[in-house]
Amino acid sequence: MNPDDWKVTHATITSCRRSFSSFISSGRESYTGDLPTSEYVATFEYQVDKTKYSGKMRRGTPVSQGHRFEISYDPRNPSRNTGSDFQGPWWFRIITWTLAAALVAGLIYLDKLFKS
């Protein structure tokens, strides 16, 4: 489908948080001398025919909850929209969750080891 055939609607920001990668990179500025950069991930919702859809976008600045903006969506697949740019590959999510689980397991192990 041609993107010109997409429909326009309004989306509303439901949350905005500093991204995980922004926290990791914030420790590098002191070593490299670069200016600190922050990246935020804004979550938004929009409605099409009584069904709510959501998406995430990266931003260089924070945005307030409740902020409304225009997006376009594919009428054949309304979950596809012009606002979402924070998709990420499926394998990245699997690696992230696996590393997080390993970290938690390691912390539990260390806690039990030091309590003995």
C-alpha cells in the first residue's frame, strides 16, 4: 500500500523515560570529553475504530505525558504507524532479557554466598 493512502489520526504520549542506552553512555563522557547526550523513549497511544494501538519513539528531549501529535497509520494494518521508530530487532529483545535474567540470578547467588 502506498504511504499516501495512510490515514491521519492523533496520538497521545502516555509516558516518557530516559532510555537504558542513555544511562550506559552517560558514564563515557568523562573519559572521552564528549558532551553528555540523553535519549528518551516516549510511549504513545492512538485509537482506530474503537481499538487502541501503541508505539514507542526515540527523542532527544523529554515530552510531557498527555502531549498530542499527528501520526499516520496503515488502514490495512493499523498497528503500523509513522510515529514508531523504536521497534528493534526481535533478537535484541531476547538477548536483553537473557542478560537481565543472568544478572538477577548472579546477584541472588552472590547474596546467598555472602550470607553463608
